[in-house]
Amino acid sequence: MKREAWLRPASRAFYLRFAAIVVLGALTAGCAASLMFTSGYLISKSALRPENILMVYVPIVLVRTFGTSRAVLHYVERLVGHDTILRMISHLRVRLYRLLEPQALFIRSRFRTGDMLGVLADDIEHLQNVYLRIVFPGAAAFVVFALSVAALGCFDGRFALLAAVYLLILGLLLPAVSLAVMRKSHARIKRQRGGLYRKLTDAVLGMNDWVVSGRAASFIQSYEADEAEMARLERRTGDWTRRRNAIAQGVVGLMAVSMIYWAGQQAADQRIAATLIAAFVLVVFPVADVFLPLSEAVEKLPQYRESLNRLSGIGRQDDSREGAPGGSDGGAATVWPAAHIQVDNACYQYEAGSRREIDHVSLDLPQGKKIALIGRSGAGKSTLLKLVQGALVPAQGRVAVNGIPAHSLGDGISGVISVLNQSPHLFDTSVANNIRLGKPEASEEDIRLAAKLVKLDALIESLPAGYRTPMHETGQRFSGGERQRIALARILLQDTPVVLLDEPTVGLDPRTERELLATIFDTLRDKSLIWVTHHLAGAERMDEIIFMENGRVEMRGTHAELMERYPRYRNLYHLDRPNDPVL
């Protein structure tokens, strides 16, 4: 999807309004120019002491008319412009939500959280500024340019060409140079600011380590040097802005001087009345005011381009999944009755030239099979889960669900796989609504049954408002184990054939961990399970255990087989479960 695809559909839908906005903008500029022209004539005529007030009555009325009309037209232009843009933006926000909501899993794997917040908070807003600050003023400036040159051409063709050169410098050359300069400055400032943010984040999170290591002073010195470089870049940007404004004002001054000379010559040759000299000169300023803001406006184009790139990236993600088997048109994905997951010799690396996060890994998970993935952090377990979920596409090999490539399922994957991770989010609403997230159409009886299966029914019913009890922000009313049980109840309602357990017991005490695992294995006994864990508690209940290291499978087999064949596994198990008897 091209970047313009986010702009053109809206433009087609509102093209009549857009044309009206441009016309209103040109009329506003025309009224301003007419006001200054008439004012100049009135001042000159009044200075000649006319015999009768009636000689200047018409200019007086015109001054009042153009002054009032300019204010009214400007207000109407802003009203129609903002009303149109807000309507357009509302459609774009709805479109963005429809892209994000079903594709959350896949987009989250490709974009950082900050990027997604930027999309939601700023990027659509930037599209608004493209119209309000560039498109509409630029189109109005073009109309004013054509009318101004044509009007002067009626008096003197050569001077009309000179005026056209001045206006092109203000409306085309300066904005183009400003864009070229600011594009480079924006890129440098962005890189420098990103480095500062990263360094500051590291400092805040690792303050104790900096102090303990005795290098706090060196860090402060390094940070201040980077900050000084950032300030230098911003000063250079400010210097260019001041120079550009000085150049623009110089061009306006030359226009005014040229107009004085030309109008004086015209009056001397008796082609125009002497009272029109001031009128022609004063017109220069409102006409120039139409072109002066364009240079500053186009400086923001690099930011708008980044916004469009992010939006078009999301659009491409959606297009690549459009029409995928098992997808939906915005509703809940159809739950599959069974799923056979196959990973055949899969490889994956995040960047070209980097090491493989997954290196020729194969996995067979028919319906009902339960496997455990173990290994240290960075071994490739989470990447393998993303391949299974279809969030990543293998560089080599194949990952399929019932013979269909996993990445082609789109949002339909939510009808195959549900996930219980380390910290499921609980919303600031009722307990019932948090459980109902797994199945929006679930009845009260369904919710009570799910709570009973995860052994939370007695606790919930003892609360003041029962299932209507508010969870508070992030579920703070409940303990860690209870929050995991609520998330497990969601999964039971979702009722997918495959469940991924991404270290759901991290941070729990040993007793709570054992109780939660017992509940999970009991309630999900008919499901296929892929359990990612650092601990080996409960490993004996798995059909297969896969030990990964550096993206490869180092050991695999049942718990009993690994205990018999691999001393390393035995040592790990005894370290993790020192009180268990030796097998």
C-alpha cells in the first residue's frame, strides 16, 4: 500500500469541501489585498483634501466591507476546514482501529510499543496537518499567484513576470530549500535524541550499577557531551530558520521597493492615478503573507512522511493477510475444533547477517499433545512461539497449522491458539467483564463455570459485589496467582484447540506455582499445549520436552528418557527440584 493511500480516499470523499476551503482561502486573501488597496487609495485621496466627503465615501464603505468580509471569510474557511478535516480524521481513526484490532498480535511483533503509541496518538494527527498547513494553504497560494500575475499583466506584462519571480521565490524556492535543509537536520536530531533517550533510560534503570561501579561521573560527563551536541544541532536549525525568515522578508522588501518604482513610473507616464501608488504598494504585504507560511509548513514534511510510512506499514501488514484462510472481517475468529501444528526445519533471524534465532528446528504437535520448551533466556523459545503464532515468517522451512502456513492465517490464528503469558493484562472493569474477554457473547452461567474450573468461584462469590466487583487498575485487587487464574478462565471460554503457556508462573511463590500448574494441566487436559518455562516443575507431565540453546534443539524426549540419557538434564532437574527422588 502506498503512503498516499491514506490520503487519497479521504480526498475523494471530501473533494467538494476541499474545493470550497481553497476558494474561501483565496477569497480571504483577496479581501485582505482589496482592503489594503482601498486603504492606500483612501489615504492618498484624503491627503489631497477632496472638495466633498462624498468623494471618499465609496472607499470608506469599501474599507469597512473588505475588513468585515476578510474576518468573516477567514472564520468560515477555518470552520469548514477544521470540520472537514475532523470528519476525515474520524474515518481514518476508524480505519486504523479496524486494521489494528484484529492484527494486534502480528503488528506487535513488527513494531515497538512506542511506534504503536505514536500511530494512535500522533500519526493520524499529522495527516490532519498535511491538509491544514500544506495542501489548503498551498492551493490557495497558487490561486492568489495566478490572479496576482494576471492582474499586474493587465498593466505591464514585464513587471508581472518580475512579480511572478518574487512570488515563486517565496512560495516555491524557499520552501524547497528549507525542506532539503530541514530533512537532513531532522534526521540528525532524531538520531541524537534517540541516543539521548536510550542513554537516559539506561541511566534511570541502572543507576545503582553506575554508582556501585564508581563510574557515575563518567556517565554524567558523557551524557552532558551528547546533550551539548543535541543543543548544537538545535541551534543550527534555529539559525537556518532565522536566516530563511530574513531572506523572505528581504524578498518582500524588494517587492515593495520594486512596486514603488513601478507605480511611480506608471503615475509619471499618466497610466495610473497618483493616488494608486500607495494602493499598489500596500497590496504587496497581504499577498506576500499568503506565501510566507509555506516554508515553515513544509519543514514538517519529514515528520509527516514518517507517520505515513508507519501507517502504510500497517496497511501492508493487513494487505498481506487479506483473504487468508481462517481470517475474519472484523468479528471474532472461528474457533477450530482441532489443530495439527508442524514446524519443519524452520530457520529465522531478525536481521541479515545476524545469528539465527531459530536454526533448523522441527516440531510436530498433533491435537492433544503437550510439549515443554526449556532453555536459558535468548535460546530461541519466544521466537519459536512467534513462528507458531504466525507473527513471524520463517526464512527457511515451514510452519503450518493443519497444512496451512501459519503466517497466512491472519487474525484467524486466534481461533486456533490462545496464550497465557507471564503478566496478562486485567482491565479496570468488573471481574465478569475481564473473564468475558475470552468470549464476548458468553453468558453469566458460562462465566461462572469458567471461574469454577479455575477454582476462583468461591473467592469471587465472597467479594462484596461478586462477579461485578471492579478489578481496579491492572487487576490490583487480586494476587499474582489469582490474576493468572482469571486469565486462564478467559482461555477456557475462548476454547481454542491449542494453548501456549509462556512462563505463566514467573514471580509466583513455589506453593502458588504448584497449585496454578495443577489447575492448568487439569483444565487444559484435552488441549494441545506448548509450555515455555525455565523451571522443570511439572515437566514429567509433558509428552515431550525440548531443550533449546542458541536457536537449536540440544535435547528432546520424554522426561524419563532425558533423565536416563542426558546427565546435563538430570543435573538441571535436581537443581530445580532438589527434594524429588532420583529416578
